[in-house]
Amino acid sequence: MAIKISSGHLAEIRKHGEETYPYECCGLLLGKEQAGVKVLQAVRRVENSREDSRHNRYLIPPQEIVRGERYARENGMDVIGFYHSHPDHPARPSGYDLDHAWPWYSYIIVSIEQGKAADLNSWLMQEDRTGFDQEEIIKEG
């Protein structure tokens, strides 16, 4: 599977990561699946409500996911994934990310190096839940 993302949405995710540095940012990816490709239509920022270890952990409270699902449904979209930043670490999933992920959803991770956005990758949990595979990002505009 692949995810199609506009350059504006990519810039929004990177900017969010830079703004929250040295802590992790997080948010929801809203859109639709069309012919086997997830099409990102909106990014919904969420406050990282993790009270400890915010520099290398994030938490999206269940009520924020429900709000995001409601907003998406009202606007003809679905929650198609989540994004977060890795301050001063690579844009690849950690063991913690694997323990808290769900199959099918896209997981975009942006590396923030010394306050500046660097690599950005999208990941899909493997069907057997033992790891992630990198998801192709199709850039629009």
C-alpha cells in the first residue's frame, strides 16, 4: 500500500515537529483509501498528553481519537493513520511504536534534528504484528 500526501501536508507535519522540539509531536491523518492508496486530505494536530518522557514518547488520548473520527466522518473522511516526531532520532519506528500500533494504519514519523525537520517516512505494521514495513509516499504538488 502507499499513501498520497500533498507537499502542504508534509510541510505541516514537519512544522509541528519543529514547534514541539525537543518533545514529540503527534496527530491524526485523515483521508480516504482509493484503489489501494490512502489519500491524505487533512492533518489534525493533537497535544502530546504524555506526562513523562515526552522527549521520546507520545500519547494521543482516546477522546482525541474519537473527536478525530467524528470530525473525519462529518467531512467524508476516515482516520487513515497517525504521525509523530522523533527528536534527534531516526524516522523509523521504535519498539514502543510497535507495541502501540495497529495494523492497516499509516504511521508517519518525522525526524527532528537539533530543532529542524529531517527525514520523514511512513510505516505499516506487518500483518503478523512483529514489525513494520516502509510505506511508499506519493508526493503531490
